[in-house]
Amino acid sequence: MRVEEVDQTDIRESQAVLERGTLEPVYYLVGVQAYWALSWIEGVRRRILGPEHCQDGFLRVDEGTVVWADVASFLQTPSLFSEGRVALIRDTATWKTKEADVKAWLGHQHLAHTCLILWDKKASPNLTKLLGAHRVIDLVPIKGLAFTRFVEATAKARDVHLGRGGAEYLTQVLESNEFQVEHELDKLRLYDGARTWTPRDLTEVVLPLSGTAFWQLSDAVVRRQRELALASLEELLAAGHDPLPLLVTIARQLIQLIHALEALNQGIPARVFAEQEGIRDFVATRIYQAAKVWSLHELNQALDFITRVDLAMKSGRGDPENWLMALVGLILPSV
């Protein structure tokens, strides 16, 4: 299945197959589009293992520590899958016996509630030939009209109202990054859930986070660097940026910190956290490391403060810039 050849209806139909159709015992994902890969994998997990809290049968092989002989032995032991299991194996370039091992696994098709998922950046011709096209998911970027449809569907699912040209604008500025679409739509919903967003509105709220001052602000917040955060915030306000989108940006960073802390507590590696959040490895590593100096109580308390400041800004009580400066000073006490 080539993602680029289907529209959003077809993608939803493919997810429906995971819920009601007959699953193959093995699938081969090829490509670097983590959004669609993770979406597919999660669909398999839900189908076989049930809700998230019942997914103890999910096994992920970390290529950084894997011993391929152990993987081969694992696949040749059907009893390990008797109670249901989903196994994900990443980046198999150094797995010299993978075709033979996977062929042996195909002999266990009688096993119920099991699925082996392989995910490589580039396809192995021999493995592709062995499995057949119906078991290969080709993860290629979706662009143009297909991506615009994805933006529209995602906005609808989040109850974010995009006016004429809004989805096209996001398609243009977000560079086919599905994760960033979700992040920006979540920010729009936090900013004003009732507004219908025009392209002109979006230019004021979809912030250029790659800019130096924006990066310094978000990085300083997650790393609890109070003076740098206040200085970066003052620079952005002096440049004429509206306080409310900046408040939303800080809120999103704190939410990502919560996700990072949850990943730490669950033993999820930083690289996997980066994939789940759809952010670059460098940024994810900094957030992941910074989460170690926060507690869940502190983060939830900071989000509560943000909610109160958001209400004060929108109700016209006090100066928004003063509220924002005071908030940063409050959630990032000097050390």
C-alpha cells in the first residue's frame, strides 16, 4: 500500500481493516514517514492487544542492543506467542539471516493474535519478494492535495475550524510534516476553540519556531533557565509578537515535557519519544533530558497557572504582557 496513492478516506479504510479484517502474520514497513508507520503499528496493537493499558504483549527490538541470533531463536519459538504478541523489529540491515528467519515465522500462521512488524528505511528486495506486495507498506510522503485533505481531516477531528484557504496555508508552511500539523492545530484549539481561522489569522498564530528568539524561549522554559527565558520573552514582545500565541507556545512545551516524563517513567528511549512526538532527535533529546528536573506535580501546576493567565488575558483583566512575564517568573523560580 503506497500512502501517496490514497486519500484520507482510503487511509481510514485501511485502519478499519486493522479493526475488522484479517491481519497477515507479518508486515514490512518501508520508509522514514514515522507518522504513518506509528499510526499503522498502533492500529495493529489495538486490534491484537486491546486498549493501551492492556498492551503488555507489545515487544520492540532496539537495534542498538539487539543480538540477531536471539531474535531468530525468538521467532522460532511459537510458544512465546501463544497468548498474543505484537513484535516490532527496526532497521534490519545487519540482520544477515532475516529472510530465512522470517520465512520460518511464516510457517507459524496458525498462531492466533500475533503479528510481526519489520520496519526499514530502505527495502530489502529479497524480503519484499518473500513477503509479497500485500504485506509491504510503502511509507512515502504525502504532498499537495492529499496532504491538504489530511490537514482538513485532522482539523475536523480536533474541532478546529479552518476558513477558506486555511488548510492550503498550513499545507504550504508545514512542509508535509504531519506531526507539526497536529501540534499547530492543538495550539489553535488552545488559543481560541470557537474561531474560524483564515490564512491571515494563521500567519499571526502559527509561529516560526525555527527563529532564534522562539527557540531560546522554548528551550529556556523546558530547561528551567529563568533569566534566559525572561530575556527571550522580552525580545519577542518588543518585536511586536502577541502575548497570547506565546502563552500557547509555552503551554505546548510543558505538555511535551509531561509526555517526556511519562516516557522516562515507562523506560521509553529518547529516540522512540522523538518519533512519538514527531520532533527532531536533537530537540527531543533536550526535552527528554530536561524532563528529569521537573516533577509531574510541578508541570501540572504550571499548566494550571497558564489556564488562569489565559482566562485573565481573554477577559481583559490586566496587561497581557505583564501577565506573561509574571507567569514565566512564577513557573521558573530562580535557583
